[in-house]
Amino acid sequence: SAKRFRRMAANINPAPSCLKADVWKHFGFKKKKESDNLDKTMAVCKLCHTNVKYSGNTTNLRTHLQRHHPDKVMLTEELKKLRPRRDPKQTVLDSDGGCSHKFPSTSPRSQKITESIAYFICQNLRPYSEVENIGFRRMVNAMEPRYPVPTRQHLTKVCVPRLYAQTKAHVKASLGKAERVALTRSTTANHMLKEKQRLLQLPEHKLMTDIVTRWNSAHDMLERFLEQQPAICAALLSSEVRKTEKDLCTLTESDVTTAEEVVSALKPMKEATQYMSKEKTPTLSVIAPLQDTLINGLKPIEGESAVIKEMKAAISGDLQKRISQCHQSCHFGVWSKRAQENVMVALMMRGWHPKKRL
């Protein structure tokens, strides 16, 4: 009946605007059961309400029109003949206001807009899905209809990594030109840290920084951080700190694990320097055991992370280089090789460098 026909027609939703073929004015989609999403596996003919399988192309849809509605096909062909020919360079707008003639993604104009979008995502801490929001795409289309908005995959794999590399290089170059760099601490965060230390019953120690002229300062800095890690995390997550500070960053579980491994790897170096520095005149008999301890402690261990293996290799290479330079700079006469190495290690523990004169 006519009433039933109108009810069936009301259940057919228009095809999305991204489907541009002329056949879509005769087809639509029904919604999935218990959902507002369209069922795009079956197209529905608006003329006879027949379900036609849709697999991404319009072949089945055109075949249905030719077999069951040839008059509609003939009318469409006649309308095409009456349409004026268009200059291929002319810009044409779609029915929804978009532009059918898009910039290539490699054009300078597209690349400049894409870089601006990537900067917007990073600077404002926006999710990558922002580029898929209808409101965002409409805004970009209003500003530049010929611009193809990038996908979130393109942002995560290309744009943001490239922006990170550029920013890192810029910061590195700026630090290289600076004569001095000052790091300040927040009074609010420092006060909150002390409160968390008392609450968690941790030693009320101050945080330490790495000082290039002080032995073992990197080890001490990381060791102090691990000691105070619960209080540090609690302070950074407090509402008082977040009200006054922006762009707060915390270490991940992987970063903390790496810090623990670094402290463990640097521990033999700290113990060796402490032992050699606690007395004014340490005997040469302790040098050989310390040297063996350092060399053995720098050997890679199965299960260690790549970061620790790389760090140990760098320390071991530097130590071997210094020993080799000592051989070239010192004259020991008929001393034994072990005695020579003992003296060289003792000198290096005391801060002597091969370029200095004895």
C-alpha cells in the first residue's frame, strides 16, 4: 500500500556526501539494528526499496538501475549530454561546499598547512582524532577548500616525528650557543615535596643535579631521584602544583627501570673513586683489584637493556683509551706490566690526565 511504501522510504537514509557518483541519488542506506551507524554492506534502492549488495563500487547499483529502472538511466544520460563542458583547471565546489579539485599533498601550500596542523596538535595537546572531527574539517574547508586534510596515521607517523626532530635540533643548537644555562625550582613544588616526604616517611633530602666537574654526580642524582620517587610523583600530581605550573612531565615505568639499571652499572665506579679518595696515601696493592673490578663490572650481562649495554661499552672504551694514553705518556723503565697499570690507574683515580705532566 501507499502507506507502507512511505514508511519504507522513511527508513532509507541518504548516502554520505563523500559518495559522489550520480547513482547515489537513487540509493541510500538503512541504519544498523540498535545503532545509529549506517549499514554500508547493503544499498537500498529508493525507487523499489530493493536491497543491493554494496562492496565499495557502484557496479551492482548501476546494473540494478539498468535492469529494473532503465528510464532513470536514460534520463541521467540525457542530462549529462546537456551539461556544459568545464575547463579542467576550473575549481568546482561539491554539493556540501567542498572542492573537487584538491591540492596535491606534496604541494608547498599543502605542506605548510599540514605543518601548522601538526603544531596545533602538539602545542595544545590535542588528540590525533581532531583531524577527523566534522567541526575541524568544516573549519579547514572554509579557510582553504582545496586543501586535503591529513589522516591521523599521517600525523602520527610523519608529521609529528618530523616536528619533534626539528624542535630537538633547534633546542640543541640553542643550548650549544649558550654560555650558561640556569635551572630554577618552583617554591610551590619544593614546599609540596617536603610535605609528601613527611607524609610518606621518606628522608627529607634535597634533589641533586649532575655537575660535570664533580665525580659520581650523575650516579648520585639518579640515586637520590629513586629514593624520593614516591614523593616526587605525589608532589607533581597535587592540585597545588598543577595550578601554578604548566607542561609538567613525569617519567614512565620504563624510564624508572632504566634509571635503576644505570645506578647499578655506575655503582662500581663510585665505590672505586670513594675507596681511592678516603685516604691521603692509598697503597698500590689495592689498584689491581679495583681495576679488575671496573673491567669486569663493565662486561655486558644477559638480559640487560640496550641502553645499559651502550653505556657500559662507552665507559669501557673511554677507560681503555685512557690506559693506552698512559702507556704512551709514562716511562716506567723495567717495571712489570701489572705495576705500570697499578700506577696509571692510581693516577687517574686522583684526577690525573695523560696530557698533564707528572
